[in-house]
Amino acid sequence: LTAVQPEGTVTDIFSAAQEYARRGVPLVVLAGKEYGTGSSRDWAAKGPHLLGVRAVIAESFERIHRSNLVGMGVLPLQFCEGQSAKSLGLSGQEVFEITGLAGPLNAGELPRHVTVNAGNLEFQAIVRIDTPKEADYFRHGGILPYVLRQLAGLL
């Protein structure tokens, strides 16, 4: 169960995701260490994407899961060393704004850090798009849109 913000109505995660989608609100996941470990990797990235998750901010990622998130168009961000949702006092009820990612996403130009505003708190997070190909996938919204544009001759 989860609480839909700002009114605090408690409902199941799927219903909350549908409500946020109706409102046009993209979602952010706050996570701990080794996010994605032990998951059915491919679906573990598809599920959040289908629920409207557009970014995951974690202490660290399971290697393949991080890459799968990028492949689904979900932005993997990592807390800076020594930081976590707990140490920053994040509850998950904040409104998040991620800035500093606009512009070219070529690997050499990719910002290594973005600024995250969460309520009254501002902090830096590390962008975990680690390869030039991942930058291509993310820029196009994931692997499937990338391949479709390639097939259509739009790349």
C-alpha cells in the first residue's frame, strides 16, 4: 500500500500509479543499496516504467538492473558518497525536481551530476548512464523507441 500525495489517500501501488498518470505526475523511487539485486532483471525495470517511474535515486545499483533501467528510459541516479534518503531526511512525500540533464546526452557531454530539489532540500546526485550506447538509449526514451527510430530511418 501507499499514500497518494498530497491528500494522503491510502491505496494499492497500481491504483496510485494510475492516479498519478491521470494527473500527469512522473514518479521517483528512493532506494537503498544494490537496488535491483535478486530481481527478475528484465521485468524489474519494465514494471517501474509501466507504473510511471521516470527516475530511481539509489545508494547503489545491481549492475545489470541499472543498465536495464536505462534501457526502459528510467533515469538511474545515485546518492553521493555518504548520502542516502535517510541521511538526507527524505520521506518520499516530497515533490522532486531533477535539473541539469537538459541538452546533449553524448557520453562525453553527459553531466555526471544533476541537482535534485526535494521539498526544501537540494542535493547533488550522480547520473549512472555509464556508456555512450546507454546515452543513446536514454535520449530516445529506451531501447524500443531507439530501435524503432533506427528501423524507420529517423536516426
